[in-house]
Amino acid sequence: MRKAVPGALANGSNGRRERILAAAAKVFRTQGYDAAMDEIAAEADVAKQTLYNQFGSKEDLFRALIAERASALQAPLMDAAHGVKPREVLVRLVREYYALGLTANGLDFMRMLISVSGRFPEMARDFYEVGPGRTLTALAQWIDGEVALGRLSVGDSQIAAEHFLSMILGHVQLRGLLHVGRTLPTREIERRAAYCADAFLKAHGG
């Protein structure tokens, strides 16, 4: 059984936690998952023992990093608490996906994950379970809540959630991963966010 990822550093400030996670993201992105903890400690300007004291292991540090990113993606679903119109929730979710996963750094991180998934299958599984898998579950649960309120009509919330998230990424992510895309300007992100939300609501509006 894996150890739980600490929710906060035992003896450190939020600022130091953020610095360590930012350093870990950069090192994993540029050097791969087999990067040494020494490299992460140097990038974060902390002692290597500090990383072990506060995160336990490289695996726990990686899971904490993914959990932090997943929390940002899930925020529109968690914060809304069904007190916001469905379209606004969906548009916010699309914006978060583009802001986190479809930037140059986000695409670099995904390329790294794909390239090492064969050598580190547990790391790949952790990424999916803590990141995309958890976001998918959160969206399906939100859809179920909206169905109960009579604002959506969905036969299978899991499939509906999968299709919505696929619609967000689609060829935009594929082109980015293949280095044949471009960073989308804010105007284009807003256009796509509106399209995805409206298409979903047209299919599933209550």
C-alpha cells in the first residue's frame, strides 16, 4: 500500500512547498522521471534531506506535484457546488485545461511522461490515477449532481465526462505534442471554451 501524500509540509511554509513543487516540475519535465533528488533539491535551493523529510520519497513528491495540478483542474467543479450555471462551470473547466495542460511546459511534461511510461509503469499509473483519472471522476460526479437538479439529462455520466474532456483536448493537444501546433491566444481559447460548453449542453441540457 502506498503512503499518502502529505497535504502540507510538516515544518515548512507554503512558499517553500510551492518552490519545491515548481522545481520538481521543471526537473521532471527537462530530465525525466529518473532525475536525481539532488537535482530537484538544487533547483529548489533546499537540502536533499528536506525533500525526504517533507515528501518521503521521489514517488511521493511526484504524486504531490500531480495532485497539485489536478486540484487546479478540478477547482471549477469543486468550488461551484452546483450554485453556478452549468455553462459557466464547463467554460471554466476548459480554460483550466488549456492554461495547465496545453502550454509549452504542460506539453513538455506530457511528452516526458509518455517517453518514460514503459520504463516507469508505476509512475505512469500514478499520474493517471492522481491526475486525469481523478478529474474524470470529479466531472462525472458533478454531472450526476446536475442531473439530480434537473439541469442536465445524461444517461451515462462517465461516458459523457470522457467525451467532454476529449473534446477539450482533441487535435489541439496532438498538434502540440507533435510540435506542429501553436500556443492558442486568449481569444481562441475563449472561442473553444464556449464551443465545447455549448455543444455539451446542446446534447445534454435538461
